[in-house]
Amino acid sequence: MDSDSERRLRELRLNLAEVCLEGRVDRIAALCRNPAGDALMTMINSGVRHLAMTKADQAVAERCHRILSVEHDIGRKVAAYLALSLFSFP
């Protein structure tokens, strides 16, 4: 993969993670029902999880871990799990 493609994949991954962490179910659902396909699953299956994490990636992943460990709202936990799955394997 060339460096420009890798950069774009990383940016898309961060954007998708932020959408998930916003916790807006309607936006997450729209990503999963996109006419072009399920954006989250496409990104997860793209192999981007195999790329080394940048500091920005690590910050988002740590935020996800924090939500998963202390949050009581199931919806927020699911959103954080979806976001985290963009960076690592479940």
C-alpha cells in the first residue's frame, strides 16, 4: 500500500471512530446502511487494523477503553466497541 493510500485510510478510520464515539445511533446506522455498503465493516475488513497506531490513533483507542471500563450506558459502550474495533481486534 502506498503512503498516500495509507494516510487516507488512517484519516477515514479516525473519522469513523469519532462518529461512533459521538454516540449518535442515527449516524452509526447510516454508516451501516450506506448504499455503497457497510462503511464500518468495509474499514474493519480493509486491513487497516494491521497498521501501526499513531499517537492520534492511540488517544482514540484509550478513550474507547475508558468508556468501556467506566461507562454505564450500554449505547455508549457499543459505540466505543465499534470505534475500538477499527483499531484492534476484538
